[in-house]
Amino acid sequence: MACLVLLGTGKQGIAQTAGDPASLSMDEFVQQVLERNPAIAADQAAIDAGMLRIPQMGTLPDPMVSFSLMNIPVSTFRLNQEPMTMKQLTVTQGFPARGVLGARSAVAEAGVQVASSQLHLTSEQLRQKAKTAYLNLFFMGESISIVTENQALLQQFIQNAETRYTTGRGIQQDVLKAQLEHSRLTEKLIILEERQVGLVGQLNAMRDMPAGTPIELLTIPAGIPETFTVVDLSEAARKQNPALARARSMIDKRQTSIELAKRLRRPSWSVSTAYGQRDGDRRDFLTGMVGMVVPIRAGRKQNKAVEEAQALLTEAQYRLRSVELQIESIIENLASELNRSRRLVELYAGQILPQAEGVLTSALEGYRVDQVDFLTLIAAQATLFNYQLEAVRVTTDYHRQIADLEAVTGTSLDDLARR
């Protein structure tokens, strides 16, 4: 019997619809998800919108143009009767306090940095989800292959038991027991295949393809040499974790918001010029005006806005610390789980599976010479089957933990191990 090549490659075909299934490695699938998933496009659109907001925030408000008819006598409504009657055109331009436009632009630029860090975070989250979904489907495909192989083996047992029964060397109970075990595997195969259909649909949805698009999983990555420590992982996370980067960019935005709130406490200005035209031989008028918005309620408005911005900065700083603590805990747990999974993978590959195969081979040889009963043979087969499934689960967990660690550190463990 073929056993799973742990920490190496596996191959299984997944045909959901007519047509040849497409070969798809984990890296290829992840790349497809990052290129096609609408969440990435949404975050990129948010960045584009933020870039367009920057020049808006650094530009003066539009001037206001007004037209008025002044001092018209209500008795006649004639425009040339009174010397003070005029038609007046006024243009007013507002000017924020010094530094306000620059501060608003800085807040907008900081918002773009937040959006960029959100795009990075979304990409890493999608990368992790894509790898997890891929590995789940890999596990399902390997499990189906193991069930199919064991079904074929049990079919041989059934034929052998039937032959021995018809020749008087066996009992009918052996035949029925083998048939029951075969039916049990058929039940498991049906369940696994149905789950496989759902997982294929999930993978296709992540890469924005029709749910029934067939997939053939060929390989999973080789194991990563553990030449890194928890300290290495924590240091990498501090530098490259996308959640930390987003929290830091939010702090930068809050700090620029404080500067803007402080500048908004200063008076803003407006300059107006008006041209008054009078009918007849009367001279026209030109008027200039300067206005100022006086923050007489600064204690209840502008000062409170500064305090609000400072409180939001404090919130962002605490959130950053909270994320740091969560990441440290996650790294500790994942590093421990990865070490355990590596040891289990090596144990299954080097000892448990070869021993289980040896037990089955010995039981089969003993059964052929009537030294081992049929129930012992079935038990040996069931033991090997269970260990094969567990080996696949352990291997899948191992690679899933690698994906989780890469997500939390923001870097490839393969690259980290080479440093």
C-alpha cells in the first residue's frame, strides 16, 4: 500500500464537473486570490479615494460671488431716482488660519497611509485564509485517496474470505465482517466527497471563479527548517506584522489630527470686494472688506475638539499595545504547536506508519497460512487506515501552523530561516 509522503508532496484529482481539472499549487492559488478577490480591489479603491482627497484638503474654499440691488425706493422701484440706488457685485474669499490647509493635507495623507496598511492587512489575511482553505482541500483529497486504497484492499480481503468460505477453510462471519468494513469506508467516502465539493466551491469563490470549476491539487510545500527562535519570530512581527503597521499608521493620523485641531482654534479670515454701479451720471462705488471668525466659544468647541483628538490618540496607542500583546501570545502558542506538529510528522513518517504497515503485512502473511484469524487481519488494516488519516491531519496542521505564523510575522518562514 502507498502511504502519504509527509512534509513532501501529495497528489489527488478533484473533478467536480466535466472537463480536465486545472493544476494548482498553493502559491499559484494564493496569487490568484490576491489578484482576483474583490476585497483587495475595495481596499485599493479606498487608497485611490484617499489620494484624491489630499489636494482637496489643501485647497482654499471656493470664493462666493453675490449680486444685490441696493437702496431701491419702494414707491417707484426706479433704479435712477435715488443717488444711493445701485447694483452691486460682491466677491468674498475665505482664508483659514495659517497652517490649517497644510494640517488638513497631512491628515488626508495619514488617512492614505492607514488605507495602505489596511490593504496590506487584508492581503495577509486573505493569504492566510487561502492557504488554510487549500490545505483543507488537500487534506480532503488525501483522505479520499486513503479511503479508496483501503477500499481496494478490503475488496481483496472480501474475495479472499469468500474463496476460503466456499472451500470450507473460512467462516461466513469473516465475509460479513469484511463487507461491513467495506460499507463503512463507502459511507466515509460519500461524506468526504460531499465535503470536498463544498471546499472546491470555497476555493473558487475566493479566486472569483465559478463554484464548479474543477481543481487538481498537486503539491504542498516542503517543511521549513526550524533555525529560528521565538525571539526571531517576535522581532519579525514587530517590524512587518500588518496589524501593527495599521495600528501605527492610525497613531500617526491621530497625531496629525491633534495638530489640525490646535490650528483650528485660531481665527479664520475672509476678504471681500464689492463694485456698486449707479445709473445716470453718478459715479460707481468700490468697496473692500475684511472679516474674521472669532472663536469666542473656544472653551466649548475648539478646545474640546483638541481634547477629543488627544483622547483618540490615547485610544490608538492602547490599541497598538493590545495588538502587540496579542501577537506575542499568538507567536508563543503557534511556535509551540509547530514544534509539536513537526515532531509528530517525523514520528508518523519514521515510525508509526512503517510499523503499522509492517503489522498489516505480517497479519496478511499469517492469515494466508492460517496462523492469524480474519478479525486480527481486519484490525491491522483498520489500525493502519486510522494512522494514515491521522498522519494526513498532522501534516496538514503542520503546514497550517506555518501559514498562521507567516501571517502573524508578516514574512515567509523560509526567508526567516535563511537569515
